[in-house]
Amino acid sequence: MLIVEWLDGVLLSRMLAQGGPFDRARIGIVVPRFLLSGPTKVGLLYGELIDIY
């Protein structure tokens, strides 16, 4: 079962443009951590095979 709920938030581009140095530094830590932690949490790694001739 998949349950989806809309959460209000702030666009990342807006945070980068209007946020202070602390906000931008925090984004620089949190976003890569989120992107790279998925395979460890679920035990799967997504990838695409590309044929190069």
C-alpha cells in the first residue's frame, strides 16, 4: 500500500537564493547525504545500462 500526502514546503532554489550562509551550508550537507543514503537503507542500487558502440 502506498500512501501519499502533500506537504507544503519551500523550494530548494528559493532556499539557495534567499537563505543565509548557514542555510546554504546545511543544504550542501543534507542533500548529498539524502541522495547517497538510499542504497544503504533499502539494500538496492538503481542504475541504467547504456550500450556504447
